[in-house]
Amino acid sequence: MVEYTEKIREIAKRLLQECKVDAVLGFRSGTIPMMNEPCFVREPEEVDRLIWDSNCGINLCNYLTDRKERIGVLAKGCDSRNIVTHIVENKVDRDQLYVIGVPCQGMIDKKRITAMFEDEVEAVEEKGDTLQITAGGKTSELKKEEVLQQNCSVCIHRNPVIHDEMVADPVPEQEDVDRYADVREIEAMSTEDRWAFFDKLLEPCIRCYACRNACPLCYCPTCFVDESRPQWVGKSQDSDDVRTFHFLRAYHCAGRCTDCGACERACPVGINMRVFTKKLEKDCKELFDWEAGMDPKSRPPLDVYRPEDPDDFIR
Amino acid sequence: MTTFQLDSDRLTEGIDRLHGQYRVIGPVAEGRFHNFRPLQPGQKPDFDFRNTRMSAKQLVYPQSQVMAEYHLDETREDSHILKEVLPDETPRAVFGIRPCDADAFGLVRRNFDTEEYKDPYWIQAYERATLVGLACEDPCRSCFCTSAGSGPYSTGGLDALLVEDPDGGYWFQSLTEKGERLREAAGWKEEAGSGVEDTIAERKKAAESRIVSQVHTDQLRNQATLDLYEAPFWEDVAFSCINCGTCTYLCPTCWCFDIQDETHGKKGCRMRNWDSCMYPLFTLHGSGHNPRGEKIQRVRQRFMHKLKYYVDKYDNGIQCVGCGRCVQYCPVNIDIRRVCELMNQRGSTGAACEV
């Protein structure tokens, strides 16, 4: 994917020079291995800051909420689906966006790669499907597909669903992917085991809210955990309050989450809170045959009523 | 100062001997990282880490702490009275603190222990703790402690220091009376051979040379506060920030808190919880006005506090020990080293940012 960089700069420069957009939203190179920083480029002379590689896992749609400028935005499959959701939910106007589609082959999992090496990872270089990792002065190779973020390894929408221009030809979509093996495992647990699993999962949570704040869906002006009149949730490390935050946030994302993985990626203590949103994604697929963010003209299932909606729960 | 020699077994035996007199705390592996946890008798501290994910700050200043409680059970005499809850006074022995985290206690103390205000919770917790550091042989590439007033062998804030010897054992040095009492209680008596101090000094130098990252802070005091405050770079610095609390909660020197009252049926408590200047709620007034309602204001506040206001107020360096946690775990890669250079170089020409 590194070869996209030149093309991205070319498109960004053209859009800025022709005043088609006020700014281009993309990534600039990070200061540590396996990290890039979202950035806003306003001048044609600045486009060389833009880069692309397998460390662009932050969902850029998160930076579009309520902005008024005309923006050229780089969009992977997941970003584009969140942009669609934003358009449906009136958080951004389609006309103010120039969507630069980026066919994606998955982002790499920094936490996993870090854990694979005894020494600190000093540098990661991408060569096609291979990563050259330098740690402790020694360079070794990893196959990129073996160290993808888990959400990317089961992604079935790598190509943007809307775009005004593509950076490259679409990539083949992954087929025969079992998206919900982990969710089924949890569904199969007894109630007690499941509760214990959730407790263990959430135990390290420090309530930094990085998951919520990295999520493009979490744009409420005041999140329910931040309400003070009335205050719905306590602020301490009490496990009931921690659980309340995670469970309610997940439900609020039902039918809207694209499993972009920004939440898990952002978490400083390694919690995979995606198991909650994925369960809801699976339910939406099974109950409503719904995938989030595929069509700017359809509203999410929990937002609309259809006579054929399943109602077996009414007894 | 006498240096004592411990092989790995003697270290474990000595730590075990402390149970009963001390609550023993040390680093424990939790999934892919380490954190400080109480150690059970027989449990070894796990020193196979570069640094703990959460800093040692929480040992003295827990994320949530009950300060006072009450109940409405009228069958008991003390009903309807809000009573202070002081923490457990058992002495604590903490093993494996990295020198950067220990130095951070000195910085935080300037806030919690002043002429004017004395925070009993922080002071008591700090005073009942004996902090045994673990010299840092393998610093991370994002560590910049040596240019932030600390270092891989720094002893500020520590009561004793452990240095790994090349044979898999440790050298132990008491730095305070508390450290010496702990050594006696642990029964560590075997003095290291002559020349060990020189060896340790050499290793210290070698460890310091492995710190590859640094910040420049020499111009921060000279900068005009308002000029820095209004500098044009804040928009670019703040752009990617998602306003989570990762940097502040992982930081060993961030000290801000919020006080909350919680009610559960017929009892309740007043507690304090860590708070973060990254959160809009941190500064929200009762009137509804928020003086730092915009993200750029909050990001600026964090860096101005650490790298300008603190510097000006205490004339004792920056409010940062260079542990590198915020650099490594910021979800969007906002790098304090880069911001520090921007602030330090403001107004000068020709200087280039190193990170």
C-alpha cells in the first residue's frame, strides 16, 4: 500500500490547487514505528506531508463530524462506510466531501507485533506483502497478512463503498471469511461464564475513553457518562460503572458500527471491546439483513420501523 | 553508601520475609504488559519489563479513592455523620519502580505537599511507602528521561535501588533510612566486593548512553507566556487529538482529580477520582460556561501546564520525567517531544525539530 503515497499527494495537490476542497484529510508519518498521525493539509505546498502505509488504522471519518469546510478525505473501506453513516445521520454533507477512495489490504496490529519481539521494535518497513521488522539490531521478516488487526483479517469490505476518485484499482474482497467465530464462542458460554468473561475483559479499563473518542459514531455533544444533571454513571473504577459505560456504548453503536477497529486500536490497555459491537453487528445481520454504512439512502435498522421487522420477542 | 549483593533466590527470600511487616507490591505481568500489584507470600516480582503500563503514581495516588463515608442506619451511633476515611496505614514495600516514575513523585509532591496545603491522603500514602527502584538497563527508544531531569539510574524519590548484576543477581543500595530498615527486615547482609561502586557507575553511564531521544527545554522559561499561548502551531498540534485520557492517566506526573459524592441506598461516600484536562467536563462551570470548551484549548493547556506554567512556577525543570508512555500509547501519535521542541524553539530561526 506504500505505493499509494505518490498518487495521494498528486490528487491532494490537484484538489487544493483547483480549489475543489479547502483541505485534505489524511495521515502524516508518525514519530514512532507503526504509528501515523491524522493531519489536515490546507496548502498545495504541504501535500508531501501525506503518506500511506499499513499504519493508517485511525478512522478519518472521526475528524469530519460537524466540519463546515469542503474536505478531500482519504477513505478505506471502513472509513467510507462511516462516512456514509455520517451522511445518513446529518453529521456531514455529501456535497462538502471529495472522497478519495483507498483500496485497503488491512492495517497491521502494533500491539501484536510489539509482543512478538523480546526487544523493542525499532523500525518496520513494508515491502509488498512483507514487513521487515528491526528489533534489537536484527531484521526479520513477517508476512503482513499474519499480523493484521483482527478486524482487518475478517474484513469483507476493503474497497470504499463511495468515492469520487480512487487512488488505485479496487482490491479483491476477502471471501469465505468467518466474521463471527469469536462472537459464537461467547454466545455458547453459560450466563455465568459469559459474565466472568466480560469482567475479565474489562478489568484493565482505566476509563480514558480512548475507545469512545476514536470512534466516529461517538459524536454525542455530551456522552451519557459525562452527563452531570442527572448523573447516570459513577466516575470511579467501580466495575458496575465500567461495565455500564462499555455495554451502553456498544448498544448505541448497534447497526451503525462498521468494525473499523479504531476502538480496540486506541485502547492503551489492550481491551478488545469489539466483541460487544460485533455481537450487535451479527444480530443486525441476522435480524435485519443489515450491514452498516453501505447505502447513503438507507437508515440503520434501529432507526426505522418496517412491518416485517422480527417481533418474536413480544410474547 | 554500602552496596549489598543478592542472588535471585536471596532477593525472593528477602522479599518474602517482609510480609507481615509490609504490604509488598511489585510488577506483575497482565497479558501483554506489567502493572504494580500486591504480591502474595511466595510470589516474586516480575522484573521482565521495560516499564509498567500504568505508572507507579497509582500506588500513592489511586485512580479512585474514598475520602469520607456515611450511613443512615440509625441503630448505630454514628449514623448521619460524614466520617473521614484515611487509608490503611500498613507500611508498603514497593519493588521494581523505574527511576523515572520515582522522580515523578518529587514533581507531584510540589502539588500535594506545600506550605499552604497538605494533602493527607497523598502524603500518608507516600510516607508509608518504601520505594525500591530497579535501574533501567534497556530503555525504550521513546524514553527521554536524561533530558527531563531524570535518568535510568536516577535515585531521586527512591528509598533503595536495585541494579541487575551480570550474573543474574542484584546489587542493592539503601538511599534513605526507610530503605535501610527494609534491607534489615529483608535480611540482606552480604556486602558486594570492592570496586562494585565503580562498576555500577560505569553501568549507569552505559545505560544513559542508551537513551537515544531527548528534548530541549532551555528556552522555555524565556518564552513569553502569551506568545506561546497564542502560537500558531497549536492548531496543527491539536488537530489529531481525540481528547481521550490516555496521556494524562498513563502519565506519572499528571495529578488532577475530581471529587464525587456517591450514594448507594442508605450509605454513601465522598471519593476522588483521577480527572483529565483533556475532558470537556474537567472545566465545565455550573453556569454551563466552559472556558476550555474547544479541543485546541485543552491540548494547549496540557502542554502549557507541563512545559511552561510549571516551569515558571517552580523553576525546577519541566513537569515531565521523560518516561515516554504518552509517546508510545497516544492513539493518534501526538508526541510531547515534538511539542516541546516547537515550544522551546518558538521565535528562534533556523532550528529544526529532531522528532
